[in-house]
Amino acid sequence: MTALTTTCEVRWADLDPNGHARHTAFMDWATHSRLVAFASVGVTTALFQELGVGPVIFREETDYLREVSGADRITIAVEFTGASPDWKHWRIRHILTRQDGVHCATVVVRGAWFNLRERKVTVPPERLAQACQALPRAADFEVLDRGSRQA
């Protein structure tokens, strides 16, 4: 399955004093695209509340490759690059591309599912695990070792 894509406008508020996208705008676009991807398989913020489980991010890493200005539109491709066998831990890659086709950044997040009542990392409910199975996997997807922090 190919990556799911979302397009975002670069807003004035996304720019820094140099006139290009501030570093946190890239994370905002990645977060937005991730939530759109989950919603595409029926996993909405309302479902997170209903299930009492939501995503938690342990690490967010960005490679900034090219400048993004206020005149740009950004397309973000989202795909899983890894998950533990029980989907408790996961890793997602976001490829950000400008409207001119230039790959401008890559954001990789490492996270897990978080029980909102118990306040701890948890194996997701079956409904959530099945939804994860339906989302696109990268060609380099790998099964993550449960005992490691590589997720």
C-alpha cells in the first residue's frame, strides 16, 4: 500500500523572522497528517476518547532538507516504518514535499499507545490494532523487538 498523503498550506504563522518555515511548523504538519491518516481508517480523536487510549510520542526527529517559504504548499506522505508484533510501539515516517516536487523534510516519530485512565503505555484495543494494520507500511517496514526502545 502506498503512503497516505495530506496537503497543508504554509500560513503566515508558520514562518520565522527569516521568512521561511519555522522548525516547529514541520512537526505541526506531521502531526496533522498523522491524525488525517488515522481518521482515514476510522480512528478519530473521538474514538481515542471512547477507547480510553491515545498516541504518545517518545521521539520526534526531523531532517530539514530544503527551505519552505510562505508561497509553498506542503504534501506530507505518511507510512509506518515499524511496529511491535502487538502494535504497542510503532514508528512512523512523514515525507514532506513542496508543491514544486522538492523533498524538503523527513520527520520520523517513535511512539506507542497510551492508556488515558491508567496513564501508562499499553497494548491497543483490538479495534485500534486492526486500524493500524490497515494503514500503509513502508517498503523498509520492520517488526520491532518488544524489549527494545527502537520503536
